[in-house]
Amino acid sequence: IHGGSKVFPGAHPWQVSLQERDKGSSGGFGHICGGILLSSCSVLTAGHCISPNKEYQVVVGGVNILRQEEMDQTIPVLDVTVHENYRATPSAVYNDIALLKLKVTDSPYCAKETRFVKAACLPQQPFPAGKECVISGWGATEKNYSPQLLNARVFLISEERCKSPQIYGSALDQSMLCAGVLQGGVDSCQGDSGGPLVCEKDGSYFITGVVSWGHGCAFLNHLFACEMMSKFIDRHFKKMAHTCPELQ
Ligand code: 4AZ
């Protein structure tokens, strides 16, 4: 996150650190992407975060990814479903979304709800362009990768504006949403993708997008694109969409 601030534990209880290691390796897992806790046993992330021959785990609850913290819950990933039309091209990444199924660790729960761990609400209605929303992650900052979870306020940008030739032109497709700060200085960056763009309404935060791609980070007139994911969620969750699930 560029232009961000440190957050208190529990401020983004749906934030996930997605970590990988080589299959069969006994080494440690390393943070590669963000993710979003959708329910006790399911996490949403970006399709481009997933590669073959890797083993994954998620960590929820903590704010420092270099230390083991008391509020951490570390959970193995059992199964990964990348969007069937996921496609990376030089100009954009399409259908950049994946669903992770977590291992049941404390039957019937995978992640357990605490002050620090809670599922996000699924989108109920689209938010208008200009709405101030929030991104969070452990990705690159101006100086380094942040061991601490950071967040930043960004604005939703209209499709019309984001499709203008000065911004992303025809690279943008129907399932993408742009957000950012046109003056630059505030943005998601490498290591934040897969993480949440959430917008607040009536005291609840609704997942509005999964951070996906952008040209560079935090430049003037450079926004980032999110996958809007409603259709993908509807297909995989059926009746669960449009609710704020309780974990326990
Ligand atoms: C990335 O590499 C990435 N500034 C994510 C977001 C942005 C750029 C790169 C947007 O995952």
C-alpha cells in the first residue's frame, strides 16, 4: 500500500495473508498476496496469485506477518478454484479471482471468529462512483514491503472515466472496477493483490472488489483495477451471497 497507515489488530478482520511454499518443501511459507475471508472455510483471492506446484496456507487475525502473534490463526488451504476464464495479457488481467477452501481445524470451523477474525459482508448493492472506500494489505510501500498491515482510503472511479484513453481504455472489461486517487500517492501495489477493497454502509463493510492489477503504483492518473466478483460468488455461494455471515 502506498500512502497508507498502520492499522490496529481487528480493524480489518476479514484480511487474509496468502502464503505459499514449493510443494513437498519443508521450508517456511512466504506471503505472496492478500485475501478476503468470506466464511469460516472460504477465502477469496486473485487468480494471478495461484501457481502450479505450490502449497498454500492463510494467516488471519494478525497484523505483523514477520512475527507470530497471539491473535494469528494459520490454516492450510485444501483446494483452490481459479475462475475458469482467468486470463493474463500484457494490458490487463481478466477474471482475476480464485476461491480457496480451507482445512477444518476445529470442527466444524476452519477460521474461528474472534475480535480479530470475522468474515466480510458480500456486496448488496453497487456503490456510486466517488464513494470513499478502503484498501488494505502487506504489499509494497514507497520504501519496502510492509511487515505491518496498512490501509488507505481510495475513491471508486466511474467506468466511463476509467475506460477513457488517458486511463485504461479498452483494457477494462465489465467485471472490473477502478479505484484509487487520481492525484497519485495512494494505491495498492505488489503483494496487495487478492486483498479487499471494502466500502462502508450503515456501519458494515462490504467487499466491493478484489485488488487485481494496475500500471505501476501511486502515479498521477494511475488507478488500480479490482475484480468485482459478484457473478463468481453467486455461482459458488448461491444463497449465501448478500449476507454478512457469522463465523460461529
Ligand atoms: C501487483 O503486482 C499489483 N497499483 C497490484 C496492484 C497494482 C499494481 C501491481 C496497482 O500485484
